[in-house]
Amino acid sequence: MVSLRLLALLSSVALLLVGAVPAPAQSPLRIGASLSLTGTYAKPGLYGREGYALCQKHLNESGGVLGRPIELAIYDDRSDPQTGVRLYEKLITEDRVDAVLGPYSSAITEAVANVTEKYKKLLIAPLGSAGSIWEKGRRYLIMMVSPAEVYLEGLMDMAARNGLKSVAVIYEDTLFPKTSVKGAMASARKRGLDIVFLEAYPKAQIDFAGLLTKIRAIRPDVLAAATYFDDVVAITRQMKELDVNVKMFGTTVGGDLPEYYKALGRTGEYVYGASQWEPSLTYPGAREFAVAYEAEFNRIPSYHAAATYAACILLGEAINHTGTLEPDRLREYLFKLQTVTPFGGFDVDERGYQIGHRMVTIQWQDGRQVVVWPDDVAAGKIRFPTPPWSQR
């Protein structure tokens, strides 16, 4: 059932907290996290930090948590799992934070979850999606997003529905991309699509000419890239340089960020991106969140910001509802909760694995991220097929 306290909190956010209560004069309730503020994952990591910051502002304007103002302690894990481990150890044992929230990426979530389990700290993971993380019997870990396995489902579904037959897949050889590829292959086969090329590349690779030359020779209908922002920008740019033409090109992470089009301009047209959330979606409080975020940070939020914002709101709600920071009580409350946040559906199974959230697929059309899948939330139709580079 939807929590009445959560709905009340979201309503206050929707009203932008007019007439809000001043922060109470009590010691702050400290919440710690690491995020990728530099390194490979910095683009989404910075959005994640802003989502946490906006949640802090809104919670404090509405009276804080347990009558105490929220104070965030956020460190830069430099996009490195082992740095993340050291930082969560520091947050819990040296800084002695009252609660923690999750980092960006599946790889870092996987690593730091061992720390939070050791110290029995509940960890809502807003940006960790690899399903394997939830298959290890961890008790205090909660997923916010749809799993990595479904990131490319929209691309495969639209390809099959438009009569395409062959798919090439490239991916970074790290946890999230590898998990995404497993799901993409299952989705492709289910729809009768033929995987004609599959190859991994190492993290931090910047030259994709060799991979793309192979793909050009095979001439697949679809190219799917399971990877991150810097790689997707480089791959798209080199596709144009090498005249690699496909009818659909889709990405997991990277193609969904506003910075993608800023980096590429019209080279980014027609590209599909997987997204966990978009401002056009009509979840309760989503529009108000997007307006408040843009006013605060002078840019449109990505799904990474919406996810961290919602995770922080949920943690605050759980603490207020139970009246405690005791992890087992918080866990029990959140495991039973079924609700819709500004980020979308929230409902976890007995593992803490998310089953209530839905992904969407966007396509870049005239410089705009247009939701094109699934049909019931689409804001526009796909522009298909992608024309050859020589005709753009």
C-alpha cells in the first residue's frame, strides 16, 4: 500500500514547500555516501550528488527527519570500487554517520555493499542495477532502479516490431555492461533477432575503430552498445568517421544524458538511449521535482538525479515512519512498502530486488530526448530507419 506519510511528503515537495518549517535546532542527522564526482562515471555521478542535495533541502524545509536537520557527507570515490570501499568504511567507523545511501554504478555498489552488510547499515542503492548483486544473500541492500538486464529491451522490441533481423553488440568488460548484454541477448532471441556480432572491450578504451570496422563489414541492422558516457560519445563520433551505418543504434548509459547531444550536436540524432526516468513521465511529484531541480541547478535533471532524490526521500520517510535508525526496522518497513515516488514505482521482493519500476527508451529527435518506448508512455514515434551518414 502507498504510505500516507510518503504521500504527504511528496505533496509538500509538489507545492515547493511553501511556508515550510524552519530547520529544528537539534543536532543534525548525518547521512553518508560516496559518488563518482571524477573519473569514468563523473557525468552521472554529479547528477546523483545534485539529487541528494535537493532531497536534503526539501527534507530540511519540511522539518527534517525525526525533527532533526539532514546533513550530507558525500565523498568522491573517483569511479573506483576500492576507493568506494575505503570511503564507506570511513563514513561508518570514523565519521559515524547515522545512515548511508548508495553510490553510482553496479561495480561500486557491489563493492560497498560488503561494507554496509558487515556493519548492518541499510543501503538503498539508487544507481546499482546488476541483478547479481542481489543474489548473494545480502540482508540490508535495496534496489531502486530497474535491473541492468532490461536496459536494452526497448531497443530490441522496437527493432523486431519494425522488421529488423540482425544485431551487433559491443560492451565494456565490467559488471553493469556485461549484465546488460546478458539481458539484451535474451530479449533479442525471444523476439527472433539474430546476434551476429558480440565483443567486449576493456574499461577506459578510447579508440573503437577496430571494433567498428568489423561491424561495418558485417552490416547488422542494429548496433547495441552496453557502456558508459565517454565511450558512447567516442563510438558515435567514430561511427560517422568510418561511415558505419545501421538502421538503429542504441545505448545503455550515455545516450540518455543531455551532455551527449551537447558533445555531438546533430551527430547524435536518431540515437536511442535507455533511461530509468524522464521529466515527461507523469509520476506523482515528478513534474515538481524537475521544476525544482532546474531552478536549483540550472539544468534539466537526468534519471540519475531523480533516482538519488527518490532514494533519499524514501530513507527519510522510513526513518520518520518507524521512529528509529535501527536497520532491521527500516528494512522491514521498506520491504513491505509499495508506492510510487517521483522516480516511479517502488516495490521490492524478499531479496530487496526491485520489481515495481519500469524503464523507458528515448530517441534523440531535433536535439530533444523523446520517450518512444513503451507505447503507453511514449511522447512521440520513432524516426526509423536511421538514414545513412551520407544522407544526413
